[in-house]
Amino acid sequence: MTTSKADRRNDRDEAASDIIGDLDRLKLLVVLDAILVEGSLARAGQKLGKSPSVMSRLHRQLQEYFGQELFERTAQGIVPTPFAEAMRPRLRALVAETNALLVPDSDMQAPPAAMLPQHPPLALDEWTDPGTGPGPRTIAWRLAVSGADTEPTRRFATYIAATGNTPGQTRPLNETEAEDAMSLLLSGQIPDIQIGALLIALQSRGVTDQELAGFVRAARRHGGLPPFGGDRVDLDWPVYLSPRVQGAPLLIHAARLVARAGYRVLMHGPENEIAHRAFLHAGLPVAESVRDACTPETAHAPGFLPTERFAPDVRQLHRLYPLFMMPNVAQVLSAMLNPGGARTTLTGMRTARRPRLQRDAAARLGWESFAVLSGNRDIAQVVPGRSQELILLRDGEMTQTSFTCPLPPGDGQPPDAAGLSRLETWQAIWDGSLADPVSEAAIIETAAIALDLLAAPGTPLQVSRQQAQRLWADRRR
């Protein structure tokens, strides 16, 4: 069959068009890599010599091409989604190999390619002058040779290098690496200086959902905690208040209402801090171990389990705050441990930088029901008059809704509690000897959210609100 000149010309045009299309897509990958490295559209644009409007257009093209969001916008800037994070190592490897071809003398002393993983997990190169430090292949080789049989401090060092290197030479740990890193950290084999280096690097960059999931797996295994979804506890409710929070822990009163509805509620937090002291002040049950929590003898009241009783090594990491003058991953990790293996968790938002962090980590862990309530520093407690977010994982479905609990009539000012301590004021609200409509509204709405999480799927929130109102009205009977 004879091919005409016109047909051959069309074939050449189509081939050229395909090549141009491939080059355009390759340019998009370069743009994506620059955004991941710089953590900012503006800085990536400066690096690539492109204006903000061009970078915005390229960003939209990337999202359209992949068919999903690549970055989340937060108060601290853009944060890669798990999908984008998963592409980071391969993109960096692509850039490293491209630079190696264009600058053949760079990294000449690299280990043999056979020793490298298929996609070098840290093959990173920020287009810097060759000779200023280890090349991408050398860095990748360092990780490739750090297997499970490597001496612990050396293996841990590779995780520090992965998370705490310079821009363009850092990446998040994957879930398996994060689990191994936390297992090593809790084993007692790692020097304090290495522990501090990893914690500071994670805090500076921000922990990812795959890292948090790996940390939780390791810490739960280290503590011998029961599997999720058991029948001992219905609701896991962490209470890790910042020392700077001065308000009353009203969520404990909300938990009392939920327990009176017949649910087994286990709260946990640091020993001798405000939540623990509140339980002791009110005569509520405080457990000495996971086995002692939520027993039939303590039905119709929430239980409290100090972190020191189920995760003492994690609690030790909390105590590093005065040395760093900043929190570390232990704060968000503790709130995810679910020591009773409850089927549902209700927690506060630990980081505004990644509001869905805990929910996404819970999904990775296979939890069926997990809720994050924003708006009140660190704890799941409603604040009347403030817009709040409920970020929910339920039966595999992820949702995020906004709501505002209305302020009750009045001036909204706290009642006169002269002569009463913080805990005496807190207990007086429950006893009814101190009228505080705003606090009562917070308690009832917080309890309604918890009850709704525990109710049958499809139950209207209004039904749970009415139930919480009845429980509050009948609380002293």
C-alpha cells in the first residue's frame, strides 16, 4: 500500500505535536518539583523566572492534568496533599538524573547505580554548584544502605537527613520509615541529641499524615495498646490542653453527659495537669491502667487515664518543651493513641497548618470513625459564637462542615466567681450553683457532637442536640 506525501506529512506533524505535548508536560513536572522544593508559588516562580500570574496558571494546569488538588492552602502557606507528597521522590529523582546528564562531572564519585533503589528516595539536587556537598546519588546511596539490620543510630541518622536537610534536599518519611523511626526513638537506643534533631526538624517542616500514621503505629505497639474497634470503650476523647489555656475544661462536663447516655467514654491526658485534677476534684474515676479503664463499676461516668500510665516514653517527649521552647510531634501523637481501642475518637485540632492532618492519618490507620473539632486550642470543645469546623471520617467517607453554636441571650460576660478557684468555678457550673449560660451552651453543643458521632448513621444532629439538652437538664437527678 502506497503512502502519499500528504499522509507522511500528517504523520510527521502528529509526531511533532506529540513531542511538543510531552515537553509541555515535562515542563509542568519541573514546575511541580519547584513548588514542592520551595513550598511557595512565589518562590518557585522566582527560581524558574516566571511571574506570579504564570505560576498560578501553571498550577491550575497541573491540577487539571492530575485531576485533583495538589496543595492545601493554610495560614502558613501551601502544603502538599498526600498525592503530591507521593510524587516528590520520583520528581526529585527525575531532576537529579537530568542535572547529572547536563552536568556530567557532578557527583562523579557516586556509588554504582545497582546499589540505588529504583526511585532514589532522596535523589535531590537544587541546581547548586557541583562540589558544594554530597551529590544526589550519594545521598540516595546513604539511604539505600540503611536497612533494618543497620546499627540503630546510623539508621536513625538517615531519617534526620531526610527530614532536616536544606531546601531541595529534604522529603517526608514514608509511613514505614516513620514507624521505624519512632520505634527506634522509643527503644532507648538513640542518643538525646539525635532525638532532638529529628523532633526539631519535624516541627520546623510540619509532620505529614503518613509520618503521623507511622508514629502512631509504633507508639501503640510499643505501649501494647489494644486494637481499634474493641468493645471496652465507645468514645476516645483526648484532653491535652496547652498550659497557656486558662479556661475551664468544659468538655469533661460534656463527656459526663455522654456517659450518662450509656456510652463508655475514656479521656486521657497528662498526669497532674488540669484535666486530671478536674477528675479528682469531681470524684470521677481515674484509672491506673488500660485494663482498669471503663469498667462496669464506673459506668455512667467518663474515665480518665493519665498518659504516664499507657505511654510513659511518649510523655517524656512532652517534657522537652522547656528545652526547645516549642511543642513537638509528641503533642499530636498522644492525642492519636486511643489507649482503649475505642471505635470512635473526638479530638481537637493540633495544628492549623494542616487541619485535616489527624483525620487523614486516622484513615491511613484504618479507623472507621474519627472527628477533629477546630476552634478551641488543642481540645474538642465548642466555643459559642465562633465559627468552627468538624472534620470527619465516618465509615470510610471524609467530610468537613462548618457550624457556629449561637450565643445565648445576654451580654456574654462570664459570671462573677469571686473567691472561687478555676476548678471550683468549673464544678459550680455542673452543680448549678453558678449560672453561666455561655458555658452551658458550650457543654450542651459539645455533648451533642459527641452523641451524634456515636449515634446510628443518618441520625439528624438536631436529635442529638435535644438529647444533650435533656441530659443537661437531668444531670443532678
